[in-house]
Amino acid sequence: MEKVGYGIIGCGAIAPVHARSLAEIPEGKLVAVSDVVKDNAERLAQEFGAIPYTDYREMLKRDDIQAVSLCVPSGLRVEIAEACAAAGKHILAEKPLEVTVERIDRMIRAADEAGVYLGCVFQSRFADGAAKLREAIDTGRFGKLVLGDAYIKWYRTQEYYQSGAWRGTRKLDGGGALMNQGIHQVDLLLWYMGQPRTVHAQTALVGHEGLEVEDLACVTLTFENGAMGVIEASTAIWPGHDARIEVHGTEGSVILEAGEIKFWKFKNEFPEDETIRQSIGKEAALGSGAGDPLSNLKHEGHRRQIQDFIRAILEKRPPRVQGKEARLAVEVIEAAYRSAATGKTVELTK
Ligand SMILES: NC(=O)c1ccc[n+]([C@@H]2O[C@H](COP(=O)([O-])OP(=O)(O)OC[C@H]3O[C@@H](n4cnc5c(N)ncnc54)[C@H](O)[C@@H]3O)[C@@H](O)[C@H]2O)c1
């Protein structure tokens, strides 16, 4: 079987989730890993049988690597992505793709010019319930979309923010409850509701000390299709609740919690609707992250997405979550920060 040789840059908390996923993907093989902290690279390499590097540029010289996961802090990806593209490697970047649209556009340009794929990890899209909801939208089952909401009422300790110098900083985390934790649900909401027209937001720091970013945000949105919506995001709510997405239309309503269907009802009932309702609580859960960043994160979502990325390379077709599409979540969050800073509603253009 043809295998895609794979590298990981950044060997911190999320990197083992990529490595574990790769170990279960027959079409992929983890070849090497790289981290500026030697111990981090060596630990991951030893656990997963890979070659450690402290300089990713050396790792990128290898001919047996075709694709790379970028697991470095969010605001450090653009230069690394440009080097990967220049070396002809396909790039799967963790979320958010980068911390500003300007930096994301540099990544997209570099990938386009080099003819490599640029994907962004939004593993929530690969949850069974999340995908079923998208199908229902594509087949027009909601009638006219009326409201789309994302609620991320999570908890992060002060120690979490102190566990890495980059966490909670504007430059490297890019933002707080919206940009780091909430972005999965923001992406899902936009995947379902489409292009927003306006964004209005308020943000605050209420439950932590010394952060440059928000741990509380309330955002209202209007969408091009005439619908409205809200995003509520926090990391200051104890004990933390599963993130929730609600999509409501004139002919149906669906509610997801941690990517799983909790409510599913349409005016025009299909035979499979009852089966879907019967399966509530029995889907393969991908974990929630509500109270703790990783202890509850299953790698199944990453496995599905990394497998799609690898198959995209082998089949010479774009991956399911392309950088160009992942850009919108950061554009909307940047607009929310602008609105919160000025008190004004921000208009977005397509
Ligand atoms: N998809 C998800 O659910 C999910 C979950 C957690 C984190 N993440 C994302 O993953 C990224 C990393 O988060 P983390 O929690 O693993 O952070 P972390 O601080 O635990 O790990 C980052 C690692 O990158 C290394 N690093 C820094 N600069 C480097 C460079 N120039 N070259 C190579 N290595 C470098 C650090 O030494 C560290 O080992 C963030 O962007 C975060 O948003 C995504």
C-alpha cells in the first residue's frame, strides 16, 4: 500500500493526539517529529518510533516526508508553514490556522504557490452528529434558517493559562475563549449558517488574572441568508458544560452537544429521523474539553480528519477542511474583537 510519510512540528500537549491517530491510519506513517525543546521531541519520538529533530528545517529536508502537522503555538505557524510549502510538504495546521487573517492569507498564498494542500484541524466537523446536521441543511430540511447559536461554557484553571508562556497572550494565542477554545464551535456554526453579514460583541476578563485576552464573550450575528445567531464563549464557568450548537429553521430544529445530536425534529418527518433520535447518546463521542483541555479529548476526531487529509494527498483531491474555509472563523472572531473594542457593529463583506 502506498503510504504518506508524515512529520509533526511542535511536540507539546496536542502532538501525541496526532501521533496516536497516525498509528491507526494504514495509509500514513509517522517518520519524524521536531520541537525546539529537545526533550519534547525525544519523548514523542521514542513513544511513537519516530526520528527526533530540534530544527524543523532539517526535518523538512527528508524526502520520505510528504505531509506535516503543525502543533506549535497558534501564532507561530506562518513562518513554519511557509518553510513547509517551500519544501513541497502538505500542511495540516492545528486550529486556529493562525491568529490573524493577515497571517492566514500568507499561509494560503504560500501553499497555493507551492501547489500543496493546506488543511486546518477542526475535528468537530468529523463527529457523526455534526455531519448529519450539515446534510440536513444541504437537503433544505430546515426550510428557512432562522437562528444559529453556539454556546461554549467551559472552564480553564489559572494553572492552565500558566502552563505555557504563550497561553492567554494576544500575540501567540490570538485571543481567549473565542479564539482558542470557542473556535471549533464558531467554525461549526459558520459551516451551518454560512457567511455572516454583521458581528457585534462584548468581551471581558472575569475569572482569571493577568491574561491579555477574554475569558467571556457574547457575540450577536446576522447572516447573509437572513438568519441571526449568538455565540457565547467563556473559560470562567465552573465546572464547564458540553459545547452546544443550536440550528433552528421554519421547518426544523437540531441541537448538538459536544458534536452529538441531542434534539432532532423536522416538520416533514423522514423514516430515518426516528432512528436518529433512538441513537441519541449512543454515538462514538469525540470528547468535549468542557472542564479540561485534553483529559477528555478522544483522538477519534483527529484520526478521521488526518485520515481524510492523507487520502486527499493520495487521491489528489482537496482535504475536507481547507485553509481557505477555516479562515472564516478567525475573520469572524477578529471582527468580534474589533466590535468589542469600539462598541460598534462590524460589517463583513464576502
Ligand atoms: N484541535 C484541538 O482540539 C486542540 C487541542 C489542544 C490544542 N490545540 C492547538 O494546538 C496548538 C498547540 O497547543 P498545545 O496545547 O499542544 O501547546 P503546547 O505549549 O503544549 O505545545 C507546543 C509545543 O510547540 C513547541 N514549539 C514552540 N515553538 C516551536 C518551533 N518554532 N518549532 C518547533 N516546536 C516549537 C513547544 O516547545 C511545545 O512543545 C495550539 O495552536 C492549540 O490551539 C488544538
